[in-house]
Amino acid sequence: MINSVKFKTDSKLEEFIQDKVSKLHLMYEDILASEITLRLDKDEQKENKITEIKLNLKGNELFAKKRSKSFEEGTDLAVDALKKQLIKHKDKLKK
């Protein structure tokens, strides 16, 4: 589910985000749901786009929040951070 705060996303951006996040679901089958929030910061800086991704797992929750120049870049950064978190989570389960 993609939520945009105070603006409307276009279908191209939504497809990009869904494609990236779906790769996380392929990496780890116990992801129950994912929530993506896109927000524009009022700050005048160039990096005023905030991407938040929350993954609901069985008995756990993973979260990444990234600020960047574009939502695509923020999505890439957040997905990379979540990949690392998923690897750590899977390692904990093996022990």
C-alpha cells in the first residue's frame, strides 16, 4: 500500500515503488505486508522528499526512512536498507 501525504502520486512512480518492494517479498517469503509513505518536507533543501517503508513480518516489523532528491532515489535507499535488515533478521532466526 502506497500513501502519499498531501499530494497525488503518478502511476509511473507507484509502479516503480511496487516493483522495488516486490523484490523484498521474493527475498523473504514471511513478509505479511508492506506500507510505503511518501512525504514532501516543507524544508527548502533539494533533498525534501521522504520515503518511509515498513515491512510487517511474522512477529516483527522492519522500517526504513530515507530523505533524498527524488522518491525513486529514496525508494532505492530504503529498499537497500531493508535488504540488510532482512538478512540480519534471517540470520537471527537461524540461530
